[in-house]
Amino acid sequence: MALASVELDTKIPNNVGLSQDPKLRRALEHWQPKYLEWWHEMGPTDFETKDVWLRTAVSVDDHGWANWDYVKMPDYRWGIFLTPRTQQALIHVGDETGKPAWEQVPGEYRNLLRRIIVTQADTEPASVEQQRMLGHMAPSLYDMRNLFQVNVEEGRHLWAMVYLLHKYFGKDGRDEAEELLERRSGDPDKPRILGTFNQPCDHWLSFFCFTMFTDRDGKYQLAALKESAFDPLARSCAFMLTEEAFHLFTGETGISRIVQRSAELTKQDPNGDARGQGGIDLDTIQRAINYWFTYCLDLFGGEISSNAAQYFAAGLKGRYREADRFEDHLALDEVYRMWVPEGGRLVEKEVPLRNAMNEVLRDDYIADCERAVRRWNKILEKEGLSYRFKLPSRRFHRHQGIYAGHTFDPEGNPIPPVVFEAKKDEWLLSPADNAYLQSIMKPVYEPGKMAHWIAPPKQGIGGKPLDFEYVRM
């Protein structure tokens, strides 16, 4: 079914026909000032008066879907856009495969779908809150612009989920939308739902790791929801993935630029230590990888999960690129082999595939992260260094799932808790690391200039040169 035409000359830009649904329009317009109040309090508020060269979604066309211009962030046009359908969508995962997709929420899945949507929605404002002070130590105007682009698009993704809550879940959905603006990242009393989104992101190495690893988790979660039998959710996630690609670009290329500069400074230093030259040493980059990658593994949920089996059976979530990669969309007869902690050792067990769907998605995520690590290692190889980065084991430093409550080294070998405590600062970002990183991250606000600890990008963005004034300071 095709969507309504794009409405841009309204309080809330959209292609979901808000002008034909006055009750829904009024409800969202009532939520809008509360959202802006949250943004003024918890967004990058110290830069609200600055003109930022931003792209704004104005369409769902494959070409020309965004407009580029200087925008003050509080004036950004957060809209609601769903990818259109040209024909009746069909369910293509689980027990109802081949039947028409749902345009409304089935009563028996109402609570499950609401929980899925709220959990996804909660991550969007959380990341803005985690990153709100980073403009004060931006390594360049190019990077500051990219940070703010990520921030406003996370805000738009929140709007996408809030629209679904308001339209399809009645008073429960409206209440959930209010609570999304009341929780705060890291708040001991009202924290964000998922632990990763309560971790501090207080320097740019963490920001690039966050957009590399955490937003990449977002890619896989959105891709799984894009397969949903609830078609409005599937269409929302399809368009969110269009914007999410830039967030991944920001993280992966940001780390590449740090690796490049760190390699150069390592070679310049007589002791082979980039810190001695005011840069970021390779060991610290590895510890940041270990820290953020393992927290992000938790976001996929338990390795053995009855919820995952239920979501798949009902068609609420699929696998990554389900239609393209799999012929059997029932997954009834297959098993998944995994290592399970038992009696202080690891035992390989067979798990029904439906119960292992979280792990299947985690496998695809890990393979994608390994590709990026290989790219970073090629930089080291080209610079003539023997150092190589690697992802830690999926069992290392876990807080959710079957490995939580157990301690492993980065290779995944079981170790006593006392050994982990003694060595964790060798393996994970430490308070001393964070203090050093903050100490070297002085803001660079001159167009075309870069901080000492990061290499410049290969080119500018949005059709502009690198020395363009991406943020008018």
C-alpha cells in the first residue's frame, strides 16, 4: 500500500498523512514541545545558537531524500517518514510466513510489540544524552558537524518510534512516549533501559567506538525489525537504516583516522609510544575496542532465549536480510551449537535454532565488526608496524546472557574473578585512560584544521571541501 504524499509545510513533516488524522496530529503536536524541552535540557545545548551544515530528511526517495543547509539544531525539522509499499506486504518469517503483514497490532502481540518499540525508542535519546558535551572537545568543525548530525538523526529516530506508540497503542503508547523523555542516561534513579546506554561517552575515542559498535548494533536490530510482520514498524526501520549508515561511517572512519595518526606518532616517538608525542597509543585504542564491543554484545540479548524464539515464531523479528539469505523461514528443525558455561568449564551444546536467534544476529554483527578491524590493521601494516588490533571473545566482559557472572580473558578462556580484577585495566578503558584522553582533547574550531591526535578525513562531506565552515562558531 502506498503512503500519503510528503507533507513538509506542517509542524511535523511527515509522509504518514497526519493532516487526515487530526486526533493523532494533535497528540503528536502536544508531545512536540515536551520533546524540545528535553532537547534543550539534555541535547548539545551549548551549541544551540550555532548554524550547523546538516542534512534533513524531506522525502523517502532513493535519490535526493535529504536537504542540506545551515540549521540551528533546535530548529531542525524532525519528521516522520516510512518507506512506502507498492504492493501488499507479506509475512516472511515464522509460523505465519506467506500471510498478509499486519497493518494493525494483533491483540495477542500488543505487549510484546510495545516492549520492542519502547526498547528501541529508548536508545535514541540515550545516545544524545551520552554525547551531549563532546562539542566542547571536537577535533575539528568537520567532526563537530558529524556529531551533531548523528544527534539530530537519533532524535528523528525517536520520533519514528513515538509515532508508532501514539498511533497504534492508545493511552499505553502515549504514556510510554512521555516516559521516554523522563529517563536519563546514567541516572541511578531513572536510567535508560539497556545498560550500554548508561555508560559514559566522555571523549572522542569513545564517541567513535560508540558510533562504530553501538550504532552497528542498531543496524542489526533495525534490520531484524525491518522483517517484522507489523508492517508500519518494518517500514519505519527501513527508512531509519538509510540514516543509520552515516552513523556507522562516522565511527568506522573516525577510528581509522585515529589509527592512522597514532601509527604516525608511534613511529616518531623514540620509545614507540604515541602518548609520548601527545597522541593516543595503540594499546589504548585496543582497550576502547574491548570496552565498547563487549558492552554492545550485550544488546543482542541472551544466547539461549525463549523470547527470541517467540519473536521469530510470531514474525515480530527476523534474521539479518532474512528474505535474501535464507530459504527456510520457519527454522523449526535446525540447531545451533554454542559453548555454555557449566561447572566452571565450557561445554558445547546444541540449542534449537529459534532459541538461538539472538546469537545468529550476534554472529552477523561480529563478522561485520571483524571486517572493520581488518581495515584498521591494513593501516598499521601500510605504516610498517607489527601491532594488530583484534576483537575480544564474545565471552569476555559480558553483563547479559549465559556468560554474565563468569569471568574470561579476552581470548575467552575462563579465569578466576581475582585475575580479571587484577588485569582489567590492561584490557579495558580505565579511569586513567579516560583522564588522559580528556586531557589531550582540546577543541579545534578553525575551518580545515585538525586536532593533533587524529588524521584528517580523505574529503569533506555534504558536497563541501574539508576547510568549509561546517559549524559557524
